Amino acid sequence: MTTPTEVPAMTEHLLDVEGKKIFVAETGRGAPVLLLHGGGPGASGVSNYSRNIAELSQEFRVIVPDLPGYGRSSKGLDPADPFGALATGIRGVLDQLGLEKAHF
């Protein structure tokens, strides 16, 4: 039986994307990979991916945002275009982190 990899220390910050705060946790080094969580009550990036972060961080810079409207990010999405607001938020995260490309 293998032992689970210990979760590495993560840095946490709030990014300002078009006037909304996006919470981001990250760890590891290498090519960036963004882990985008699903919706539903209590959804957040770190809680949804807690079993994957440590393993991925051995080879990647793991970036785990709370999508707009979830977790520690600002609440409230544009009801006329909620998916557009999510996409704008993630594009803003990439821009704020200075990333031209990443794995998802």
C-alpha cells in the first residue's frame, strides 16, 4: 500500500479582477495547471481538489482558484451571463498571474 503524499504548503491571495475579488491558492513548480471546481453548495477549489493537489504539485505549479461566486471569492454573478462572468474571472486570474497559457 502506498502512503498518501503530504499536502505541500500553499500560498493564498486575493486577486482583483474587474472589481471582484478572486481567491487563489497555489503550490508547486513547473508548468501551470489550473484546477477549476464544479458548482453546488459549499464548492471551492481547495476542498474539491484536496486529494489531487499534492500529487500534481510534484510536477506542476498548481493554481486553485475559487470561481467567482464561490468559496472565498466575491459573490454575485451576472444573471444574464453567468458563464461569461466565470470565464472573465478565470481569464483575469491568468492575466493577474502573468500566464499566457496553462493546463486545465
